[in-house]
Amino acid sequence: MSSTTAGSPTPLSRFAAFARRTLRNPEMRAVMTDALGLFGTGSGTVELRLVHAAGGVWREWHAANDQVRELSQTEWPAPSPAALTVKFDDGEESGFVSVSPVSSEAEGLLELLAPQLGTVAMWNNAMRQNRKHRRSETELVQAALRARDDERQRITHELHDDIGQTVATLKLQLKVIEKRLRSEFATADLKDLDDARETAGQLLGRIRSLSHTLYPHVLDTLGLVPALQELSSQVSNPPELRARCRVHGEPRDIGRDEAVALYRCCQEAISNTIRHAAATELDLSIEYSAQTVRVAIEDNGKGFDPRQFYDTAGRLMSEGFWTIRQRMSAVGGSFRVGTSAGQGTSVEVIIPFKKTEAS
Ligand SMILES: Nc1ncnc2c1ncn2[C@@H]1O[C@H](COP(=O)(O)OP(=O)(O)OP(=O)(O)O)[C@@H](O)[C@H]1O
Ligand SMILES: [Mg+2]
């Protein structure tokens, strides 16, 4: 819809059309180019400047000769005395919009245009801050996840190689003592010693299993596929849940961080099935294509309504899914959940192979 009257458009109708366009595309360069075009009907070079305060500096958008430049400076870039200027507020040093050369038509148009340009600049500034803030928050979370993985690996090492070895030695020593006592006192009641040896054995089993949960060394030694196959084969609770693991395509190395991220996401999805789904089947499928590794964890359980965990951007923000998303985004991967009440749940994590020189 256009509001032009018969004959040439008035400054007001030109401004209205401009305002509609900025609503559709508020990107600063496009807006400045568009605004410059509104003044550019006469002869000679038109110069349009928009200056506003942004996070402790003066940001200037400068448009002339169809070119838009963005400048940033600590000193107030005063308007030229020869330009037509509209300030944003009354202070000595204020944001402003200025245009030169001066003309009577430019005067009316600039009065209309200045608040609109100021608002668009503020909006762009807020969006920029928001993006920066979101990025640094993501970096922080990813650094925390990395630190947690490193710490887990360190604890695993201590558990397995230090405490685990000590308990294994203790078990052996108990066995030696038992043997000696049996040979010296054939009729001695050694039940307590037997029990102690059994307890030491159980403790060793728990240490190994805990150390494995904390960091699956099989990832480093045998790789992702055996590690995931082992993970699914360990699902034994609840007893009615049957898990299987299938591999499609030719497995190849995806990188250590990527493998750890996939493994952790599978652990979380499998633990969700065990804890929440009341499922009887769990399918883990690993698919290698030329560009990606895709791992899907599907169950036939009760499913859920994911909307209850959505944020305003439609992302799942509950703790477990949020961690899966962070892990995937740290390695350039993606993640999807498909579910609805009564329809089971599928969690899909995909990581692209890194591009090499040759590919
Ligand atoms: N496979 C599933 N079947 C049914 N419901 C599920 C399944 N996976 C997740 N859910 C539902 O989604 C919710 C959020 O899952 P999420 O993993 O984010 O958190 P959590 O498992 O409750 O807690 P955490 O993972 O931090 O221990 C769960 O509480 C559960 O209600
Ligand atoms: Mg969970």
C-alpha cells in the first residue's frame, strides 16, 4: 500500500514508505543507504551522518556516495556547522543526525527522519549487545563442560590406577593370608576373612564401574562405536527394557572431543529412557555418511510434551537437554528431539566431519 497523492510524493509520504521499509529490514547499513536516497535528489554529494552513544563510545554511521561506513570513537564527533542537524537530546554533546547540503526540503524530512533513525540505531545496538552477551555465555558454559570432562578424566585416572590398584592388592593380600591360615590351621573358621575378601572384590567392581561411567577409556582405546555398543549392552535396568545398537556406514574417526560429546549425549538420552520413559525397547543407531556422524536414541516409552520445557525461542531448556545442546554446539553439531505423549521419544545428535585440505 502506498500513501502517495497525485503528482510527486510529499516528504511525509516518502518518510512513511521509508519507515515501512526499515520495519521490514532494520539492518543499519540498509537503513542508512535508504535514508541517503531520500535526500539524494539534487546535484552534488549528499552526506548523511548518524551519531549515537553506544557502550562508552560514540558510534557513527556515515553515508555518502552510496557508501556507508561505521566509525567508533571516544571523542564526540561534532556535527559540521555547515550541515543541517537534529540532536537527540538537549545536552551539549548529544547523538544527532545531520545532512548536508542544506535545503528547505531536507529540513522537513530530517525532522521526521531523525527519531526513526535514532530508534533503529538503538535497536541495532541492543541486538548487538544481546548477541555478544549470548556468545560469551555460551563460551562460559562450554568451558565449564570442558573443565568438568577434564576433571572427570583426572578422577577416573586416580580411581582406576591408584585406589583401584590398592584395593586389588588388598584383595590379593587377603587371599594370601587366607591360604597361609588354611595351611597352618586346617580347621580354622575363616568365614570373616572370606567375607572381607568378597567385600574387597565388590569394592573393586564398584570402583571400576564408577571410573568407567566417569570416563569411558574404551573411547580412547577402541573408539566411538565399541564404546556406544558397550554403553547400550550395559542397559539392564529395568529388566523389561531391551536395548540394541546398530551401525550403518563405514565408521571413521571423528575426533576425540567430538566422540566424547556424542558419548555423553547418548549417556544422557539413555539415562532419560531408563528414568522417565517406562519403555520396553531402546534403539541406538550410529550412522556414518560422507559428511556426518548421526547417532539416534529412540525408545517406545510414554514420551512427553516438550513444550513444557521450551524457552521463548522454542528451545528445550531442561537441564539434561540443555547440556546436550551445549555439548553439540561446542563441536559444531546439532541436536533434535522428537516426542509426544504416548509416542515414544527420539533424540538425534549429528556432528559433521571437519573439512580437511583435500576435501
Ligand atoms: N525418553 C524420555 N521419555 C519420557 N520422558 C522424557 C524422556 N526424556 C526426557 N523426558 C522428560 O523430559 C524431562 C527433561 O529431561 P532432562 O534430561 O532435560 O532433565 P531430567 O532428566 O529431568 O534431569 P537431569 O537430566 O538433569 O537429571 C524429564 O524430566 C522427563 O519428564
Ligand atoms: Mg535427564
